[in-house]
Amino acid sequence: MLNIENLKVAYGKAVALHDVSMRVEEGELVTLLGSNGAGKSTLLKTISGVNRALAGRILWKGQEIQNQPSHVVVNQGIIQVPEGRAVFPDLSVAENLRMGAFTRRDEDGVASDLEEVFELFPRLKERRQQLAGTLSGGEAQMLAIARGLLAAPKLLMLDEPSLGLAPVLREAIYRVIQQIYQEKGITILLVEQNARWALKVATRAYILENGRITMEDTGAALAANPDVQRAYLGH
Amino acid sequence: MVPVMDSLFLQQVLNGLITGSVYSLIAIGLTMIFGVMKISNFAQGDYSMVGAYTAVFVMAWVGGWLGWVGSVLAAAAVVGLLGVVTERLVFRPLMTRWTDIDMIMVSIGLFILLENLAQLFFGATPRMIDDPFGGRTINLGVASTSLLRLFCFVFAGVAIACLELFLNRSRMGVAIRATSQNRFAAQLMGIDINQVYRLTFGVGALLAGVGGVLYGTLFAIYPMMGALPTLKAFAVTILGGMGNIRGAIWGGLILGVAEALGGNYIAMEYKQAIGFFIIILVLLVKPSGLFGRKEGA
């Protein structure tokens, strides 16, 4: 579904991604692991059309989408959920969700998706008139995910959804992500710091180091790899 | 003890609110453009100047109160379009490559250009808009004012109410607010950022144009008239918090009343200085403005 071929991205003269190739097939949950500064967020931003690719291709269902404006990419159903602090603080929860459905014209579909999202996140329903800036970290993260779901994603890219959350909240976020994947059948590209969980749920995983993909395998195989265990699982 | 409730005081408050509502209108455009695009547009008052000249022409053509209302609408259309054109031709090509300071210089260049074009085409002679109500005044009990000034206040209020409605209820209005709060996240929602820029500049200029008709109704119209409203609009936005629309509304009213009272109780000569005194005070005490969030919050 998504094929990235020899992608190169740079900020000025600093090259952030060298020759990155990876793919996500329909129905997969692919995890991207890597330490801070490895280029994970850069990769997501480039897929979303926020950063420019210097070389290489990004193919979505066979069509080149690299360097398309972000609204064109979003229209294809490629939805990125940024970390929770990137909600719109001075918009209400309801307005944030409405922005999630910005590109959609099917009012009925949006209304029924909104009901589903409120079932998944009852807290957001309670707080829908509240400004998003007054939400707790966990609630803001849930809002960010809910906002992404309202875009009717074909591919949902989650950027460190558990970052900075207390363990209890992290567990809740994990449950929601698994629910989205298993019950809604949405294809997911997951960037996550908690390697243990992220490898367990992944159908396949990639490891990104210094702007290069260094390993690719099934989640289980990478979790069993001694190098991965040492670097990411703390063995 | 100061006779706080005497009629002179209330009269000055009323005068201040009327002028202040026009300041608010011009400042809202400035603060919107800053909030969404981070551009400090020093040509904002010159959009008002263009609006005022639009009114001069419409009034010469139609006249009467119909002409006055018509010139408000015409100024909205002309200056709104001017805003869209300058955004596309002047600001957008430079935005990704140039720094904020460069953009300020560009907007100053635009303001010099607009002033000199006006001088070239309209001449330096100051013009006045005829009072369509023939100078009729209205007594509000505690204070009185001309019907025309009251109309200015009402029109400023109506324009602000329309803007609030647009920003809170319409899809693109909410998208403008979203973009000013987090541009990256707005892009991820599928919002076309360039469309938001175009619309923001158009609406921001439109408000300045309408404000210009009202300003030109209260004061004289001449090619260099834009400088003062620009500076007042900056005073108002700093007072209310850069990028904060509600802050600009209240800031305008506060500045208007402060000027009227200062002009009356301190000295008329210091009236124009009060805005700048307020800027310094706000920057010293609460740099994020009365309604502003802390930086980075």
C-alpha cells in the first residue's frame, strides 16, 4: 500500500534520512523503532508532505506522492497523528474533532464516526465543550488519536503516542491502538519508544538508526534479536 | 474627590468607545495576520487609507446615507481584494525563505508604495466625507454624540460580530484559528495552508478597509493618513496580546477611552502619546499582553 524507495531528506546541509526504503501493506501494523534523532518524525513528516524529499520516491497504491502538498496527501487517507501536545489548545474538543474531519464532505459518515469515537473515548464526550488546552496529557493524546480517526484514515501513522504519559495511561493508549487495529482493521504505522510493546503488536518492524534502516523483520524476530534486546529492550 | 460620574467624563468615555471601536476593527486584521502568518504588517493602516479613498469616490457618486453604507461595502470588497493580491504577490513568495525581520521591511516597503501611489493619483489635499445625516446629533441621556459617530460605532460592532460568526461557525473560520494555534497540526488535518493565508490576508485587509471608511468618517482623509492607524493598531495588539482577536477588540476600546480621557484630563497634546505609553507599560509589566498566553504555552 505504502512503498518508500531510497528516500533522502535533509535540513539544509544536515542529512536526516539517507536512502530509506520501507513498505507498509494493507492490514499491517508496522512499527518503526529508533532512538531520539534517528529520523523517525522526519520520515513521518515527509510522508505527510510537510518535509520535502531530496531524492527517492514515496508510492501510495502505486502513485508517487512525495513532495505533494500535505492536504493532497491527507485527502488520500494517509493520516498522521502527531504527539498529544499538538492538539489545538484554544479550540474546544468538539472543534478539534471537527478539524480532524476537515477534508470530508460526507456529513452522515462524520456524525456516525463521531459516535464511534466517543464510544472509544467516553472522556472526550464529557469534555467536548472544554478547550483542548485544559485537557490532561493523556486526554490530549486521546483527542489527537480521535481527531485522526475522524479523518477516516486508510493508513494511520502514530508518532510516539505514549510519549510522556504515566504507565496507567500508556496502557490505556495501547489498548485503544490495538482496538483500532483489530476491530476497525485500519492499517497502522507506529513510531513508539516502548519497544517491548511495539514489537509485540507489530506484524513487521523496522529499526532506523542515524537516518538509515538497519534492520527489518517480524516483530517477534526483532524482539528475539540480541542486538535489538541490548539497544532497545534494556537486556 | 474626582467627580467620576459627571457628564463630561461619560461624554469622553463615549467618544473614546466610538474611536476605540474603529481601532479595534483595524487592529483585528493586524492581529489575525500576525497570528496565522507571523507577519507584522506595517501596511495595515494603508489598507485603511485605500478604504477611505474608496469611500470618497463612492460618496461623490452616490452620496447620502445610502452612499455611506455603500462605501463601507465597497471598501470591504476593494481592500479585501487588495489584501489577497498583496499576499499572493508580495508576502507568500518570500515567506518560506525570508526571516520575520525581512517581512517587516517588505511590509514597510508596501506601505511606502501605497502612500506614494495615493499621493500620485489622489493628490495631497485632505478630503472629508460629508456627513450623510447633516450633522444631526443624538442625546443618549448622560452623553450625546452625532448620529454619524453612532453609526460608526454600530458598523464596527456589526463587522466584529460578523467576523466572530465566521471564525466560530464556518469550516474555514475554524481552520484559520486552528492554523494560528498550530500550523503543523493544521497541515496534518488536510487544511490547505495557502488557502488559509489567502483568506486571512483577505479578511484582515477587508476589516482594515471597513475601519478606514469609519476612520475617514471621523478624521481627515489624505495619502499619509495610514501611519497613525497602523501605529495605534500595533499598540492595541501589543496591549491585547499579539495574535489574540478578543484582545484586539478590548485593546482597541481601552486605547480609545484612554486617549479620550487623557486628552481631556491630562493635556490634548499628549493624546497621541498615550498609545505608546501603553505599549511601554504593557511590555514592561506583561509582555504577552492582557489576554496573551505565555510564550510557548
